[in-house]
Amino acid sequence: MALVGRRDGRNFGYGRQLSYAGPQALRDLFGGGHYATVKAHSDRWQAFVRWCRSEDGPGFNDARQIDRQTLLDYAGHLRQLVEQGAIGIATAQNRLSSVNRTMAALRGDQSVAVPSPSKALGMRRTSVRRSTPQGQDHEQVKPIVDVLCEHQMPRAAAIVQLARATGMRLREAILADLPRLKHETEHYGKINIRDGIQGGRSRASALRWITVNDPIRDALKFAEQVSPNGSRNLLAPNESYVDLQRQIVRPAREMLHSHNLKGFHELRAAYACERYEQSTHHLAPINGGRCYQLDRRLDQDARVQISYELGLGLIDLLSTYIGGRT
């Protein structure tokens, strides 16, 4: 379908709804062909539209309102999702690139775009960690937990403890079914992380058992204590995930920064490094370990196990947590 009105009309003539206008403009741009490309850009555009309509977004439903600052704000939102482990760096860059392409299709020019999605996100598509994970020292984490409790944010403190003790992603820690995990701890001595995970049906149904130790027991006990009444996780019964993000997670992240911790996701990397050392009796590569050079089979077995515990789809992704094979 071509323009339904003049190009200077609402959504540059492509209709009243932002969600409808983007795909229509893409179909025009590609001449009705390249179906897979149009579908991929359209799906990513819809993610942008959902953000626009969310409480965190600008509330726009007309592409004429979107300027470069809007796209930079969206890049900030995507960056947070990457830090939380909800999406990968490649996914974030693809989403931003598709918004660029769709805006160009709507406007008929490229005057509103983010020239470099990777620079805007402040992240590179890399599978190898270059910096030592923060939070490896438990003594660094304890003061953060204490200060969060002092500032009446015990649920944020629980997230920190769960992330460091189990390697959970932010969303997994928030939505963890605490009574179930307690039952598994008592009856099996291990827990299955399956709430709030990413990756679709196959990943959601996959088993992901982790052997319980004292730090995990302590983290689960504390999380259960601060879980709101009537809830099985860290969300209150009348509270949305977005509400908790805005009211608890964001302020907590600022406190993490003030204690030299870049974010919750660093604790997941710290867990991975600790598990590597436990499994191989060598430091993780990012910490100077040379297990790969000494015993490649031992390195590979450890990577397989830790990737399983973290719920990573590909073993090679573990290099973003513990470093490459050196």
C-alpha cells in the first residue's frame, strides 16, 4: 500500500498509527519485495513503538514527533536491556538500525537517524571480555547490600545477592519463584532457574539446575524475607515489572555505580569467573588464568557447564563473561 495521504500528514502520510505506518513505509521502500527483510525491520520497529507507548517512552504516535534525541533515548533504553541481560548487544544494534531504516522510509530522507548504533549504545559486538568483572570479591558486594538496605531498598539488595550467588539475570532474580526454589533446595540440594528467562519457548522449558551452596541459601533466605506479602517473588501482587524497574532498580543502579559496580550484570560475570575457578582450579582467563593452554579439555568442560548454569544458548558467549581461550 502506498501513501494514503500527503507526505506532510500524520506519520508522513502513512496513516494514524505509528505501528501501522512503519511497515507500510518499508513495503514501499522495498517495492513490495524482500519479504524477510521487511518482516525483520517491521518486528524491530514494533519493539520501538511499544517503547514509545510505554511509561518510559515519549508517548508518541506520530513519526513527525520523533527526532534524533528520541532515538538516542531509545538507545539508552536498549543499553539498559543489554546490561540486564534481557537482550544481546547484536539484538540492540539491530533494533536501532531497523529504526533508522524505518524512519528513512517514512520521511523519505535520513535526517533523523543515529549515525552509529554501536557508538550510541556504547557497546561493541564482541564475544571476548576485555575488562575484569567487578564484584568478584564478596567483600565488595557486602557493603552494597548493606547500603541498599539502609536506603530502604531491601528488594534491590536481594537482587544483588541472587545475581552474585546464582548468576541470575536481573529479570530472573526479580521473578524467581522463591517457594519453589526453597523446596528444591531442601529436597534436591539444587535449584532450577526457569522464571523470567529469555530466549523463547525452547529456552523457557530447558532445565538449568545449579547446585546449592551457602551463599545461595543465604541469598534465597533473604529474598524470601523481603518478598512482598502475597507474592512468590520480588514483585508485589499489584506491582508491574516496569514499576519495580522505575522505582527500585534505577535508583539502586546509581548506588551500584557509586560503589564501583557498573551494574547487576557484572555480578553475573563475577559468578561465572568464580565457577570457572572452582571447576578448573585455575583463574578465569580474564583474571590471568591459563587453563586453556595447560588443559584444553578441562577448559572446554568448564565452559560447557557454566554456559548451562547461566542459560547461554552458545558456549562461545561465555567469553563475554570470563574471557577468551588464551
